[in-house]
Amino acid sequence: MLNIDFFKLFNDTYGHPAGDRCIAMIAAALNRAVCRDSGLTARYGGEEFACVLPGTDADAAMTVANNIRAQVQSLGIPHSGSTVSQ
């Protein structure tokens, strides 16, 4: 399970159409990171996602998590309202 931090603030800052594009970009990044035949990514709620990795041990799951982080970070989505990262 993962979510987009400060997403309400993102929507408030950039508007809902930008928020929709952000969600689509994140979803695509998740699909690239979870490049396994049996893996599944899904939007779970507003800004929440689930990655199901059946038969994946902890080390492999950590590798996928790091791939997710790298994919999302490479998007370079600005968030001027964030108190953690710009």
C-alpha cells in the first residue's frame, strides 16, 4: 500500500485537473516499477495505490519498492506547497 503524500494540498495548489494528471503519472510509474508477470498495481482510493506481488520475498519486495521510489522521483512532479520536498 502506498499513497501520494500531501495530495490534497497538491490539488488545492494546482487544481483537480493537474491532480488527475499526477495520479495518472504515478499509476504509470507504478506499472513500470512492478514489471512482473504476476504483479498487479491498482488504485485503491483517492491517492492510494496497492501493489500485489504474490510469491515475492522481502528482499524482492524491497527491490520493487526502491524501483517505485526511483520511478516516481524521476517524474519530477513539482509540489511548491509541500513542506517536505519541492
